[in-house]
Amino acid sequence: MFWSDFMDDPPESQVETAIRLRQAIEAAEIGIWHWDVASGRVNLSIRAAELLGCPVGECISDTAFLDLILADNRQAVDQTLRASM
């Protein structure tokens, strides 16, 4: 399913899909985040904060987020992000 397919669904179906997505994320015990590129702030889910050792419920800076990436991978990730903007 692509995001555009999801947005074309009726609101009731979108809610059901969002519930299934949340259940899958919780079952897999993964963390998710939202990166607001314009403000440079990263909002971590509770699980993402726990996995990364960050304060729960607080946004972190994009610099702090990049610092969490393994040093060997950091430059490549930073270059890829910059190229995508």
C-alpha cells in the first residue's frame, strides 16, 4: 500500500489502517520518529526514546539525532538526507 492509496480511502478506513499500523509497531517493539526538517526537531515515540536512551516526551535536535547514528554510517546518512532536501 502506498501513502497516496491510504489518503484516498474513506476516513473510517484510514482510522482502521492507523489502528493496524499502531498494533504492528507495538507488536514489533520498534520505535518511530517524526523529523521536522524546517525546525530541525525530531519527535521520538516512547519506544524510540527508550531504544535510543533519550528523554521520553521531549523533542531532540536533528544534530543530536544524527549523533545517535553509528560513526561509520553518519556521514553517508547526513549526505543522503541533504541530497533529499
